[in-house]
Amino acid sequence: MGLSKVANDLVITEGIAGVWFYHWALPDSFVSLCGARVMFTSIPANKWGCTHKNYHIPEWEAKWCSKCVQLSKDRKEEAHESQ
Ligand SMILES: [Zn+2]
């Protein structure tokens, strides 16, 4: 099992503590990379940081967890180093 697979399998989740606050998490986890409790969303991973009417994300309210951004980058860098 390679780290690179894990790094590519992250999904967008929504924090249960507040609305419109999004985190990265592993697909089978109810805890985000940064440790927040999360629930699943239908937002594709490539929509991270985007706002889109189809997903009912108000542009002025959506927040994208900066901790999770950094942690997901760290994961990808680790994956590259191990190859
Ligand atoms: Zn987070």
C-alpha cells in the first residue's frame, strides 16, 4: 500500500461544527486530516476551493480549511519522496 494512493484518495468533507466549512479527509473517515469531525459531501475533489451553484455553496460563506490544505500537500510530498 503506497502513500501516493492514499494522497490521491482524499475527499472533500464538511465540518459538523459549522456550515460551509470544508476539510480534506480519507474516504472512510469521519475525521478530517486536521482532526475535525466531518460528514461526507457530494463535492468532487477537483472542486476544492471552488464555488459552484450546483453544489449550493455560497461564495461568500464557503471556507476551505487551511490546515487541511497544508496537510494534504505534506502527504503528496511524502508520497513523491517514497517513490
Ligand atoms: Zn481541516
